[in-house]
Amino acid sequence: MNKSLIKARRIEKGYSQEAVARKLDITLRTYQKIENDESYLPNVITGLQLAYVLRMNPFRLWSVTKPNS
């Protein structure tokens, strides 16, 4: 998940972490994990909701690489 993009977009929109967490109906701590913890990956529904709240293409949230054959 592109954590730096999420934070940059949130700041660009003028939202606090708490405001985004409220919009997603998750705790502030959970949102902080989404934005800062490299090992935390939210479920797809939360990711899609986050993309909607931040008005961005959901495909930009995840880095998709071709699997090894």
C-alpha cells in the first residue's frame, strides 16, 4: 500500500487523521496503522472507502507487481 501517497493526499485535502478515521468508521489508531505501519494492510473494503474519501483512484493505493512465473 502506498503509505506516503495516502498521507500526502490527506494533507492536500486538509483532513486530519482523526477526520479520515471518522469518515471510514474506524478508530484513529487503526487509521494511523494504515498510514504509518508498513506491515499493516487494511481489508479491501476499507481501502476502497479510503480511496473514495481521499478522491483518488483505488489502484494507486496498491502496488501491483507481476507474479513470478
